[in-house]
Amino acid sequence: MFFVVFPLCNHNLADFGRVTEWQTKCAALERELDRSRTQKQKAETPKPDAFTAGEEDSTARRLQFELVRLNTELAKTRDQLVVTERRLDQALRARARYKELWGRALNEVARLKQEAEANTRQALQRREAEVESWRQRFLRQDDGVNTAHASASAAPQRPPSGEVGQSCSLSQLRSELERLQALQSNRDGEVTAGPSNQTGRLQPNSVNQTQLARLLEERGALLTSGVYEEDDQLILDLDQEIRRLTGQLKPPSPPITA
């Protein structure tokens, strides 16, 4: 009889030992059965003057009983061996299934980690592009302020609106308004005031056109970078500022004289 021994892990070591024990016991019983059969054959062989007829009968019966007992134990041992081998096979299949599920879990964790890293990098790129856009915008506004101070005939720049001034401090807004008021008082009536209930001031078309060109250029650069889309908040703010400047570029209506 041949037995196939599978490699086992630690939690299946008890089943493996049980299988080995039953295999050893089965082999021992088969050897004992062979010896009993040999003794029976010897007992049944007629020997002149070896035993009497009564002794031969008792020996044959004893060997017959022993043979039946050994056959019964061998059948039980084989049944136990089949059950143990079945349990061992189930344990091996469960181990293979567990390894497969563990591999899938590791792959899923790696995929989720890569997705999180990609989302983090994309958010960081968007934030860096937004910061760079605001920095370029402030630099351009500072250049316009320096140009207005250097040339007395240059038109004043529009003070920052409530939408753009979200990142400006209160002191910067106050100083900008005071400077514009001082420049407008020196223009000898070049700026036409609106009705008394209007809070804004009309600016020259040249300044609005320059600022409008800058906003259009900035909007095109952000969309070309691929980081921003049409529905992003920064693009929507730029569109609103461009529409406002486009409305101011229309020629003002003449003042109504009494």
C-alpha cells in the first residue's frame, strides 16, 4: 500500500500525525494478519503424529477468531484513515483559499494607496498653480501702482473690488483709496462723477483694457495648464471680473444737465 504525504503547515500538524499513526497501525495489522494466515495454513497442514485431533481443532478455532478480530480492526483503521485524509484535504484547500484572498487584499491595499497618492499630488499641483496665479496677479497690480506713481499723466488704476480683495488687508485698501482720491483731485475735472447714489467711480478705458488683457491672459494660462477647468472657482472669479471690466469699457452716457 502506498500513501501520499502532503507538505503541511503548523495548524495541520496534528492531522498529519494522526494520518501517520493510522498508517503505521494499518501496516502492523496487515503484518499480523499475514502471520495469522501463515499459522493457520501450518495448522491445517496434516502433520503425522504432531497433534491430536482435538488440539488441531482448538488451534484452528483460535486462529479463526484471531483472523476475524484482525480483519475488523483493519476495517476500522481504514475507515479512520479515509476520514483523516478527507479532513486533511479540506484543510489544504482552505489554506490555498486563504492565501488567494490574502493576495487579493494586498493588491487592493496597494491600489488604494496609489490612488490616494495620485489624488494628493493632483491637489498639491492645483494649490501650487493657484498660489502662483495669485502671486503673478499681485505682482502685476504692484507694477501698475508703481507706473501710476512714476507718471502723473497716467490714468489711475481701479481700486480692488470686493471679489478680488479677499486676500488684501484693510490697510492696503485704505491706502489705495486715499491715493486714488488724491490723483483724482489733481486731474481738474477729468473724471466725471456719477449720480449721488452710485458708489463706484468710472475709470479710463485704457486702464480697463490693460487690466482686461491681463485677466484674459491669466485665464488662458490657467486653462492651458490642464489643472483648472471652466467650473473651478478661480476661473469663475476671473470670468466675473472680465465681464465687469467689459461692461465698464462701454462709453458712459452724457451727464444730464438741468
